[in-house]
Amino acid sequence: MASAAGGPWAAALQLRALFYAVLPRESSFRTLREVPNYVEKSIPFFVGFIVLEFAVSWIQKRKLSGRINDGISSLSLGILSRLPDVLFRSLDLISYVYVWDNYRLFELHWHSPCTWYLTFLGVDFAYYWFHRISHEVNILWAAHQIHHSSEDYNLFTALRQSVLQRYTSWMFNLPMALFIPPSVFAVHLQFNLLYQFWIHTEVITNLGPLEFILNTPSHHRVHHGRNPYCIDKNYGGALIIWDRIFGTFEAEDAKVVYGLTHPVNSFEPILLQLRPLAHIWNMFWATPGFCNKLSVLFKGPGWGPGKPRLGLPEEIPVITGKEVPYNPSVPAYLNCYAVIHFAVIMDLYIDLLATVTMLSQGTILLRTGVMILSLTSFGLLMENRPKAGILEIIRCLIFLGIYKLGYLRSEFSFLDYSYEVLFSLCIAFWVIQTLKRSTSCTDKHD
Ligand SMILES: [Zn+2]
Ligand SMILES: [Zn+2]
């Protein structure tokens, strides 16, 4: 059905995929192997739309739509969340194919438009319940809350995803595996995710009659709010009808203040992933009684002994409108430094995606290790931590070392030839900075 033509036609289809504006005949495939990786192919469009959002926001409000520290943090979390896919097939697909192969009741035709539209509804319905339960069950919230940890709302936030959430969503799709072919499911799983990219913006205010059916920027702004009226509302993926049907819809009203009710105040990606789990672990052991301990895991994040399942609404912190996002001040050069080095890691990530089938497991692991170390170091630099320079020296040395050994070289990478010069200069810079800092500390003590 769908052809594999390239060029402008393919680019236009990829662009439309971001808005779910694709026809069944353009996106139906006989086998799972034929299904394109629409998410990976969207990376250039993500970048293009982020630049466009910056421009429109500047024209509308004389204000940029994002901050460097928060943006790098969101993109770092986005890269981290996709790294397991480099090594393993997604659990969503593994479990789906297993149920389809062993337990399917009947087969809908993969090329029928009816199957396509039914899967569109089925994937979105499953997403609604997965998303709702991810907010209402503490152990699942620990994974999902990373997406809500930004205090900005822009297209960077769309890419702020959890590593762990990928391992909690699979079970909600399994009923469809009883009758919908995996190739159709794999297409809609990606389109549903891609649709949710463009709705993370403040530059689109209202879409008129479309607001009644579709999940829109306005509806999703409410979902990301920490104002009491926004809590546990608007869980929809592509459609808002599920929220209207199941009573979780709320229209945008007072100015939305974004983020978690208790902000994490960090840009460090590993800490952002693990801190909620540490919190649950501590609460689990601190709460007396076996049933209460189970409730810590399976009731809402606001639950405590004697409280209703989802906690007490009056305990949600009041919004004054004077909330200030976490924004440690750093010198301008450090922002430039972080942007340049993040671009290097993005290049390495895109290159890894393009060459993964040609690389050994050892090389893949080494490259992912360097990426994780780099993103951690950028987080600490953006927080202006005193010891961040030392970690950055170590990171640059490791990067340069494994580059010299040939593990990072690739014909696809456009920055390859400048790596040696760039990293040597950076090591020298951070050694001088660290020495300066330690000398000034010694002087103060004297
Ligand atoms: Zn959510
Ligand atoms: Zn969101």
C-alpha cells in the first residue's frame, strides 16, 4: 500500500505525521519490518519547529519561548529516554507481537481503512487510560512525573520524556493485539506520540471548534499546570473526547503555572529520573502497616494514611502568580559552552541512530556511556555546581581518549575533524578554571 518514495513527498508526509494528518493508504504496511521509524525521521522537524516557536514567541511577546538550561535538560531527558531503543526493541512492540502471535482471536485486514481508523481510536483510548493511571498510581507517577518536571511550557518540554515510562505503557495496548495486526499498531503508536509534540506550546492560543474534539495546546497547557484547577485534568493524547466522556476535562482559565506542585529544582537528568523512586522508597519504609505500604505504591502521589485515594485537594499548594522557575545564574560563556557541547552530543546521538546496525555491542555501549556522562555533566554545569568543572575535565578526557581509539569516528558525523581541537581546548580551559577556583578558595581561607 504505502510506497517507499523519498524526496519532497516523503518529507511532506513526515511533516504531516507530526499532526496525524496522514491517510490510511499512505501509512499501511503488511509487516512490522516495513513500518518506517517516523519518530527518528522527525528529529529535523523537531529542531525546525523549536526554531519557529522561538521566532513566533519573539514576535508575539518580545520574549523567547525557552531557556538554555531548561531546554538542554529537556533534550537530555529526551535522548536518555530513547537510548534503550538503540540496544533493544521497544517493550511495547515485543509484548504486542507476543500476544498477537500466540493469543489473537481474529485478524483485521492490515490494508483496510476501517482497521486504520479503529487502531487510531484504540491507541488513543489506551493512551488516555495509561496516562490517567500514570497520574493516579504513585509508582507509575514516579516515571511519568519527569515529563511534568519542567517549569516552562514549550516544544522542548514535549521531548522531556522518562526512561522508565517506556516499561509501564505496554500493558495498556495488549487488548488490541487480540485482533489488530502489529504493523498497523506500530504506525499509530508513533503517530500518537508525534501528535503530542506540537501541542506543547504557548504560541497557539485557541483553535476554535477543533478544541471540542482534539487535544490542543490550550488543553494540554492545563494538563501541565500546577494550579489547583489543573491537577489531574486533560489526559488525552490526540483526542480530548475521552476526558469529556470520563469527567476529567477542564478548560483553560486562570493563567497556568507549569511544573510539579513540589518542583524538583534540578537540571541533572539521572537525578530527575531517580529522585521520585528514592522518595517512594523512603515513604514506603516510613509508612507503618502492610496495607498502608501497598497504598504508598498503588494510590495517588498525594495519598497518606487516613486520606482519600488521590489525596486532599486542599493540600495542593496555592498559586500566587509570583512563582519563579528554578534558574541558577551562570556566566554567558557557560551557556555558549553548554550549547556547543550539547550539539556535539546530538550529532553523536543522530550518528548512533544512523549507524547502529553496523556497530558492535561494545561500541554502542561505549557511545551511550559517553552520552550519559556528558548529559550529566551539562546538568551540573547548568546548576553551577562547584565541582562541575572537575567532572567536565574527566568527561572531556574520556571523550578525547575514546575518540583517539576510534570508537566515536564515523563518516556520517560532520564534527569529527574538529573534535580533537575542541576537546583539547576545553580540557585546558577547565583545568585553568578549576585551578583559579581552588586558588581563590585557598586565599579566602588564608
Ligand atoms: Zn501527564
Ligand atoms: Zn505534555
